[in-house]
Amino acid sequence: MPRRLLAIANPISGRGNARRLLPHFNELATEAGVEIEIKLTEHAGHGKQLAAEAAGQGFDGVIAIGGDGTVNEVVNGLGPHGLPLMVIPQGTGNVLAKELRASRKVMDYLDCVREWRIGHRDLGRLSNGRLFSCFVGAGFDGQCTRALAERKGAIHMAQYVPIMWKAIKHSDFRTLRVHSDDRCEAGVSYTLVSITPEYGGPMWLTGKAKPDDGRFDVLTVHERITPLALVKLVSFAMMRRMGKAQSTRFFRTGKLRVEAEEEVPIQVDGDFAGFLPIEAEVLPNALAYFKR
């Protein structure tokens, strides 16, 4: 009996390109000797629901077709140590897709599906149960994603720059505290709790992070996020020398808590996700994925 894959597609991702990809799955199914069923998401949270039902319906793997939001929904639906995931990126940021070296071309997955090549990497879990595959940021980038979430329609890369500059005046955070079992960093203006070395595009904020070592790499910034400070930090990140910035500190841990005396927004895998406080723990090798 052939293996069965469920393809979960956000029909509006990539300006509608996700829908145009769907016929190519018939070709992949025929060439790889599998069965592929396609379901389109109809509302926020639908991707999570479909992914959560996949194992009980006899599927052997799940394909997520969409942007970061769709992928995070599917990851949360699969849960820790769930069915293997394939990502066909169609969004703007595509955080996990870049980490997995995912392709927008469906047939690029022919060999890994036919040979059923599966890898594993860590997941993070917040105390409210939400899973993340790459990182959680508290402070400036949380404010950016909060602003993006208020916009209607598709988000284009060119829109990020003015939103970033506008977010600076609302990101004068100074009271963040980051606690692990053996460390506490206070007076923090921004923190990133990361599984991955890459942050987005050419920027590496936690360049020594490994996605399968069972630990978070934690970055804390101890200066106000002003326009000059942002330019400096982005420059260090693009040169992959974030550790050389005098205002930054790093440590590794499997569990931590982040809190503040003010309202500080957070982002989870590139999406606005509310406000501090948070507690997070690493789930080692909890995400199975198709290795290209």
C-alpha cells in the first residue's frame, strides 16, 4: 500500500501562487509512488486543525504550502514527534523553509519522498503549549510583527523597512529580565530565544546555534534600540559577528523565562504572538522533516 501525504495549502499565499502549484503534486505522486490529497485552508487556525487530524486519517506525512503563519499552524497541529513535514514556501519571510533549504518547486522533493529521507530537529514550546521551530523574539521585532499584523492583505518585503523605522519609537524597552536555571540577565531591551543560526535574510543573530543540540541560543541586548543602535546591530548581524557588539550577551539553556515590568510584544517564528511574560523549553529532535 503506498504512503499517503496530506498537502495543506493556503490559497492566498504568494499572491495566489500556492493554488497554481497544486497540479504539480499529481506529478510528484505518480513519480514517487505515493498518494497525495490536497486540502485548502479556509480560515485562521484551519491549517493546525487539518494537520492535527492527519495521523488519525491514515496519512504518513504532511506538506505545508504557504508562508510562516501557515507553516507554524501546521507544526502546531502535528505536535512534538508527529508526522514528518515538507515545506513548500510561498510567503515573504519563510523562516523555517530557509533553514530546511526548502524549494518552491514541488518536483525538487521527488528523491526525498521516493527514498523517504527524514531528518529531525529541535522544537521550542511555550508554557501555553504553542510550538516554534526557529525563535521567539521579545522587544523590537515583536513590535514590528505587531505592526505587520495590523495591516490588511499580503505583506511584501519592501514594506518591512518603513515599519521597522516606525517601530523604533515604540520600542524603548528597558526592563526585560531573562532567567534560566543558572543565569539571569536584567536591564535587557531586546532578547531572541533561538533554535537556528539564521534570523532572516542575510542576518545571523545567533550564529553558533545548532537546531539539533537540545538547547536554545539566547541573545540579550543591553542598550536602547535607537536608529543608530539598530543600524549597528543589523550590520554586525549581516557580517555574522553579532558577538562583537559590546551591548550583546549570549548563553545557552534548555529552559527559560522572560518577563518585564512593561508591556513588551513578542513574535514567534515571525508572527506577532502577544506579550511577555513567556516560559519556553526545548523539545529535542521533536520535528521530523523531509531532507532534500
